[in-house]
Amino acid sequence: MPGTNLTRDEAAARAAAFTVQSYDIDLDLTSGPDIFRSVTTVKFTASASPELFIDLIAPTVREVVLNGTPLNVSEVVSTARIALPGVVTGENELRVVADAAYMQTGEGLHRFVDPVDGEVYLYSQFEVADARRVFACFDQPDLKSVYTWTVKAPAHWQVVTVASAVEPEPAGSDAAVWRFAETEVMSPYVTALVAGPYHRVTDELTVRDGRTIPLGVFCRASLAEHLDAENVIAITKAGFTWFEETFDCDYPFPKYDQLFVPEFNAGAMENAGTVTITEVYVFRSRVPQALIERRALTILHELAHMWFGDLVTMRWWDDLWLNESFAEYASTRCQAEATQWATSWTTFSSAEKSWAYRQDQLSSTHPIVADIRDLEDVEVNFDGITYAKGASVLKQLVYWVGQEAFDAGLRQYFKTHAWKNTTLKDLLGHLEETSGRDLEAWSAAWLRTAGVNTLRPVIETGQDRVITRFAIAQEAAADYPHLRPHRLVVGGYDLVDGKLRRTTRIELDVAGELTEVPQLVGSARPDLILINDEDLAYAKIRLDAGSLDAAMGHLGDFEDSLSRTLIWGAAWDMTRDAELPARSFVDLVLANIASVDDPSVAQTLLRQLSATLESYVAPQFREETSAKAADQLFGLLKSAAPGSDSQLLLARSFTSHASTKEQLASVEALLSGALVIEGLAVDTEMRWSLLTALVAGGAAGETETAAELARDDTATGRVHAAAARAATPTPEAKAAAFKSVVDDGDLPNTVQAAVIGGFNRVHDRSLLAPYVEPYFAALTRLYAERTSEMAGQIAVGLYPSAQPVAPVLAATQQWLDTTDAEPALRRQVIEGRDAVERAGRAQERDLRG
């Protein structure tokens, strides 16, 4: 028997052999801090008698009773499975009694103790296959069933499952029992349990079919004063109306709870009517509008999943993109059409598509429809291809078949497949029917091939700047030589009254190596020509020399935010592709960031600035360029509009780059109050940012960190303190941080992530040089001993990308050549290598100037 893996073939064999009628799950959460009692009764019908097994990961299995006959636990139980000899054709009943383990990794049933009041909070996270950490189940998407939960817990708790709320029954002086009604049919990974003394805000809405849907918004009691539930509910209600009307499908579940939970690994999870969300979105301090916009998108993304993912579910994880790409596309569209964020597609272009392009250029890239052989494959496939590229391609498909036909196809899809499992073929079949288009060729080109194309303009002009020839050249990477069809817009822009205004728009199809565009021939050349204007196609773009000069000189003069963002994206891609010197990109951002009026785009650009300074500037110029950049950021901060988003973003960016004695003195003055910048709130989160910068710069230490923690002895404060301590620029501090993560292995998930971040925060990179060899030496052991989430966090986070390129590449290659590692780990290391190789090329280009 394998460890905790499950293959696609094994899952297919189980799905072919039987169906699940019901689960009765009885949990006792009063038995101590480490384990809880789990009793599962499963009823299923077998059409054959294969070598069947059920999934369970638990420290102790006490009873296994199949059709009334006790099985020998020592014979049938392995690491993650219980063998079921004696399954009969027809109806079967299985009872499993186990002691299951609470987790501190954000997987299974996560247990958290709030340091503010000592209260315990639990939440489940079951995707990909961690329902088996809580109850015995056939943990795969296409074995749907109904669930009946019974939960014993402390009487003062809230207990929330995917069923409607119930009143608890007393069970002793300090305990109670919650008996929930049977749920709708769903996959195990979207069931859920959240329990603890959560603060709750309630509301309701009436949906299309006249039902009243209770709404709940939850957070820890100690965060209640920071919960802006009204905003969360308003976004949710707008989404309900839009999705029901657009999908022509009633909301499928009886209630909708959203629970902000501690130490969450992802942004959110689409449990049926019981969405769990990272409590990072409960804002203790002032945050930029970019984060509020992101929270709204997250809320809408998970709401979209109620239909696409929960009501209709992929058969196996090959079609994970059907869930995630669709939710990404639908939530962005909903946000643009039904909320205040009308420029959501600009944000999508700046952030999501940039993520997709980056992922698609790694050697580990894969088709949107990926080949998911087992659970280990899917664990690393929640990536920029599955989310952002898939959503980009869906947007393109919508434009190709038409919005009306696309929406009509979706409506048929939901009506036909409600409560069932589907594959890509099912969705495409409905879209073909409503659009009249054959999507086989489109699917082959866009969903079953990997890599991103690059589009370049080919321009010839005669006298008086008259265009004599215009064409679009398409390129593909050597490893992925697929030239795809694109439907796109070419925009011509002229400087009119100080603004770059579009004066020409041509819509056309691009295919093959070269596409002529005769519509522009004979006209005066615009000041700037932008291919893929309106961002319809999925492709990197380049500007000709004249357009690039116009763009760089007038980035703040675009009337349209999306067009301007496409120029920024082209400049970023050129920097990463070693076509534009990194220091030129640094200069471009610093010269124009003040004119960027979209907070989400500004946030993305400042993150790209950081990546450029850290990875792409030639080492010979890195220290000087970073110091100058921090000085310029400080100047921009002081001149920013008081209280503006720009001011807050610039403050954070300056703080993260401050390194010189003078810069750190300014940071210390901001923290102490000796320097006051009008409109800049030095609140709890800003104080931690300032202090951590001082610690990393050697200008503060344990005394100051302990004092700040005493001011903010909360869960978040302890995470910040862990990061600050790991950022201390001494060999001893780095050794302690590395040991706590790699050797000790007892940190909760969010603390481990913070320590890794602090460990990597150095001005003197030689402090981390001693850890290259220990990193590679520990990898296979970590993957054997830790959960996939925790091991992956270390493999990615501690990869020595900050060290000189050549020795890191040599050490990586030696490990790859000599280590028989599982595919998921190899992929993470290879992606680290790819990033370092790209950085090396960019550094060489920057050195040439």
C-alpha cells in the first residue's frame, strides 16, 4: 500500500465499482488538545467486489466493522487506508471508530489557541484529500454523497457545518451536542466543520426562487472589533444577484456562511455554503484599497464555486482548471459589472495575467488541462496556469463565441449536470451547441498545449510617417513551439491635449508566424501602436522602438487604465526576458509610480520593483541601485497626498528597502514619532513593518521586538515577532531560524512561513551562504516526514535564490542528478532553478546596460 497518495487509476476503479449512499459522522471535540474521537458510518452499494479500501489518516483506529463483522484492525489499516475485504455486491455498511489528530498545518482539522483569551478555534480544510484526516471516507471528487454531522463540543462554542444551523442539546455541565440535518449531495472535499467561540454577524437575503437564505459572517472573538461585516455582506449580496441571473440557476444550498479563520494556508476555500477565508482579510490596521478589492474578488470567487465546483464538480483533478479558471473569470466579470470596482479587468491584467505568464515560462509549465496522475501531482497544480491562464483563455473564448452564446452554454451546463460530476468535454459540448462553433481545434490549441506566445509589431513607414506595411509576428518558445490563433485588437494612440488618446481601433484574427494588417497601410503612423489592446488575447506583447519611446515618455498620460497597464506589463516582461536592462525598469517605475491612480496596479508595480532589485539588477550595481531606489521612494512618500493609498503603498515599499544608516534613521523616527508624515498612520501593522526593517538593518534587536510584542501580544503579533527575530542579521539568528524550520519542525504553518520570510530578509547575502548544502541535504527527509503543505513551504521558501547564480545552479543540478525525489518535490526545485537561471540572464543584460 502507498503512503498517503491516491492514483487516478485507483480512484477510477473505485468510482466504477460502487456508489456512496450516505455518511453519518459523529465527532467528539471534548477529548483533549491533541486528538478527537471520530465515528463514521458509511452506507454504499457495490456493483462488484473489488479490492476495495476507504481512506483515513488517524493516529489510532479502534474499530472497523463491515456489514456487522468486526475486521482485524492490525490487518486492514495502513498509513492512509483501510482495506475492506468482504464487501458484498449490493448494499454495504461500514463503521469506523478512530482517534483523529488535530493539525497545526492548515490541513484536516486545524486547531488554534488564541493567545489573547486562551480560547480554542477549529476549522477544516479538506481540499485536496484531507477529509480523510477527520472521518473515514472515499476521498475523491466523483464519489459524492450526503452527510449527517453530529458534533459534541464545549457548550459556549459555535459549531458550523455545511448543513443549516441547529440548536445544541446540553451534554453535561460544559458540553453540548449539535445534531445536523442531512446535507445536499456533494464531494468530500467541500464538506466542512468550523467550531469555537466565533463572533457571528447575521443577515439574510431572498433568492430568485423565493427562499430566504441566512447569511453569517464569523471571526475570532478577539478580532470582532475589526470585522467590517457590512462590507462583506454587501459584496456577497451583489454576487448572489449577479450569479443567479447570469447562470439562470438558483443558489443550490440552504445557507451561506463566511468564516474568517486563523492560520489559513490559502485565500479561501469554497466549502458548500460554509466558506472559510483567511483572517488576513480582517483588517486590524489601515490597508490600501488594493487589498479591499482583493478581498471582494475572493468573496466573489468562492461564491462562484457554489455553482461551478460544488453544484457541478469535476470528475477528477485533471479538470481542476474547470473549477478554478471559471471561478477566476466569473468573479472578475462579476466584480467589474456588479460592484464599485469597474476596472477589475485592469487589475486582472496587471496581477493575474502576469502570474500566468511567469508560470507559463517555467520548464514545469503544463497544459491548462493537466495530466494529474495522482494526489501528489495536484498538490502542486494550484498555480498560475490553473487559475490565471485558464481564466485568460476563458475570457478569450467568450470573445470568440460571443457573450450571449457563452452564457447560454453555461446555463445548459448547470441544468444538465446539477449535483453531478463532469469533464471538459461536457462543458465544451454545451458551448458548441449554443455557439454553433466547433471547439475541438480551439481546445487542442489552447487547453492541451503549454507555453505562452509573444506578439511583435512589424512596421515600415515611408515619407511623412505614412505606414507602408504593418504585420504582427508571432513567436513561441523552443520547448513549446505552438503558434496559436488569437482574436485581438490593435490600437493606435496619439498625443492629444497632453493625453494619449486612442484614435485607431482594428479588430482582427492573428495566426501563424506572420499576420499582415492591411487596414493600417496608407494611414499616418500613430504615436503609439499597441497590439492586444483591450487585453483580449493571452500573449506577451512587444512595442516597436517608436511606440516604446512614446510609452515610456507618457506612461502617466493614458486616458485608459487598461491600455496603460498593458504597457507596464510589456515593460515587465521585457525586463524578465532580458530585453530591457533591470535598472531601466527600476527608473521607469520610480519615475512614474506617482501617476498610477489604480491602487492594485500600483501595488503590483511596487512588488515588481522589489523583485527587480532583488533578482534582476546586476550584483555589481545591486547595493547602489537599491539604496537610490529607497531614497527615491522616501521622497515620493513625503510628497504623496496625505492619507492616500499611494502614500500607504510607498511607505510599505520604502520600509522594505531601507538599508543605509540614513534610511534606517528615518524608519526609526517614523516608529518613535520623531518624524510625522501627514496622513500616514503609524498603526499596529505599520509599527511591525518599521520595526522589522530596523531589525533586518541591525538597528534594533530582541529588546525592541519583545517590547513591541508586549504591545501586540496577539496571534498576528507573534507571527510578526517570529519574522523579526529571524531577520536579525547575525549568524546565530539565522542558524536558530533554519533549525526551527528544518530540524525541529514544530512550528504552526503561519509561523513557519514567517520565519522563512525573516530568514531570507538580509542585506548581507553572505549570511545565508552556509545553508545551501543543508537545504539540499534535508529536502527528501522533509518530504517524507512533513505534510505536503509544510514540506512544500520549506522547499520553495528556503531555495537559495539569493546566492550567486553559478554555484546555486551547480548545487541544484547535482541534487537533481543524484536524488530520487518524488515528482512534486522535483518540480518545486526545478522551478527554483528556472527562476535563478532567468535572474542570471537578466543580470547579464543589466550589466551591459
